[in-house]
Amino acid sequence: MKIVMAIIKPFKLDEVRDALSSIGVAGLTVTEVKGYGRQKGHTEVYRGTEYAVSFLPKLKIEVAVPSEMTPRVIEAIQSSAKTGQIGDGKIFVYTLDSAVRVRTGEVDTEAL
């Protein structure tokens, strides 16, 4: 089992969710986060004063999937979150040792 974690632009959430649903992903977790990468934020002008916005709003999506489904999940996120502009995000994959569904006690892939 794997956890696929993606950091994406907030306005791409619906497209990513639809892409994941279309390949059979049953659920996901979304967290509002702030951060920066190579773009190092940007500057804005507010009431005539320029200031730096160091941390940009992003969404973190986490999806637990069986290992064999991981490449399809990565492709679905990448193709639906891409704008071609800087700050499109990143995708990280890490191993999930165990999962338990609290309600039923199902474990591992049955719990996903």
C-alpha cells in the first residue's frame, strides 16, 4: 500500500477529485496549507504599500491506495493539476505499512 501526497493549486481541486474518482479512488483527504517552492512567493501592493507574500496558499491531497494503483493515481493527479505555470505543485509517494477501518476492523487493503 502507498500514500500519494500531492501539493496543488487550490482551484484545481475539483479537476483532481474528478480524475481520481474516474479511476476508482474511493476517498481522499484535503488540507489547506501554505508554502513556497522555487517561485519564493511574490509581491503584492495593498493600499499603496508593496509587501512580500512568502507563503502561497496550496492544498495538500492525501490518497491511500494499493501499490499497483499508484502509477494511475500519479498520472491522474499530474494531468489534472497541471497548468504549465510555476507553482503547479509536487507529488510524493511513501509506503503505508498498515491501515485499519475503525468502524469494521478491516485491515490493510480491505480498509482502503
